[in-house]
Amino acid sequence: MSAYRIYRMKESSRQQFRWAPHTIGITSVKPKDYEITLTVEASTPYAVWMELRDSPDSLQIGDILESEGGQLPSINT
């Protein structure tokens, strides 16, 4: 199992992010728009979402997961 650190987007930034036009490619994030909230042990990023989805700590639009190695996991669609 891996540990995933959750960076929560601050609410003021979340509203701007939510309604901004979609972009193609990489989007830059600003550390000032985020706060570290908790760390979750799970096998995959999807497992983190499944574990938290019905809890008060569920992942929201704009939140970021960071793996133990400091990498942002890629989600293949």
C-alpha cells in the first residue's frame, strides 16, 4: 500500500477553478491555493477516492493527490 497526501484547494480558489474554461494539456497549480489536509493509505488513487467518497473528507473538484515519492499520480481515462 502507498500513502497519498491530499492537498485541498481553498474554497475561494475552488469556485474560480470550477467555472473556468477547460484547457487542453497541463494546468499549473499555485501552492498558495492549496493546504495539506490528510494522508491516506491505499493501493491506488482510485482506492483513495473509493475510501473517502461517502465521508466528510471526500475528494472535491480541484483536490490533488501526491504519492509517497512526491509524484502526482496520472489517471488514465
